[in-house]
Amino acid sequence: MNFKVKRHWWMWALWALYHILASSFLRIGIYQLLLVVILLDFIIIFPEASHFRYDIINRQFTVKRIGYYDISFPCDKIMSVENATLFTMWGGRSSVINMNQIIDSSFGALKITYSKNPNVPGGCRKAIIVTPKDRKAFLTELVLNVDPKVIWINNTESAFKKKKDEY
């Protein structure tokens, strides 16, 4: 099944602000910072921004990307699916309890952690952040293809702590 990607305008706004800051350093003669910014774009920002489709076909999860190699792995290698924390801020004081609150939001993004080599205990975990447009349909399809124990949406306990406790 194919799923479209949900784009977030604020990510692109932060990216533009980041480049405006880098260009201000260019004006004062620090060219090395501009080179670092361009390098970071190609390594960090563009691969995540180049997602255009997520496929779950024949128990194989694939992230289709523009200009980069696709990421593909079997669904049985997925170790956890949880909300990704993309934005964290101080939320002020509660009206009931006089204490500081931290507000975090995933903006609909999911963090999928999978094992690159499942034969090695605790070996090579990789994570990918996905933002499907229809999150509910995506999770429904994912539950059909993976073990339901690895879906950790809206759970405060860590999936890896739970697996460690089971052993």
C-alpha cells in the first residue's frame, strides 16, 4: 500500500532562517561556515526532506526518496514504532499544580527503529522519521505487517526498556 508524505511548513521556515544566519557570516568573511552549512544540507536536511512516498508491499517497508537511494527493509526487522519528538518547549505553570511543564509535540511524525543486523544481540539499530499524510491508515497497515508489541504510540515507557525487562 502506498502512503503520501505530509509536509510541514515550519521545517522549511527553520531551514530558511538557518541559511539567512549562514549568509550573514558570509558577509563578514567567514566562508568556512557557509561550506559547513552546505555540507550539512546534503547530509542531514535534504535526505529527510526528499521523502515523497512510503510503501508497505509484501511485508517490505520502503521509503521512496528523490535524489537519494530508497530505504527498504523487511517489516519483521522493525523493533519499535513510536511518536517522534520534534518540538519541545517550556509550557509554563499549570493552574492545578504549581510546577513547570514541558510540552513536546510530534506533529504527526513517527519514529521507526529497525535492526540492520538482527542476528547480533543489540546490534546496529537505525531509526527513520516518517510523516504520513493519513497517519491512521498508515498505522493500521503497519499493524497488519509487524508484531503489535512494537507499536508504542502514546506510551510513556521505552520500547527497549520493556524488551530488556522481558529478558
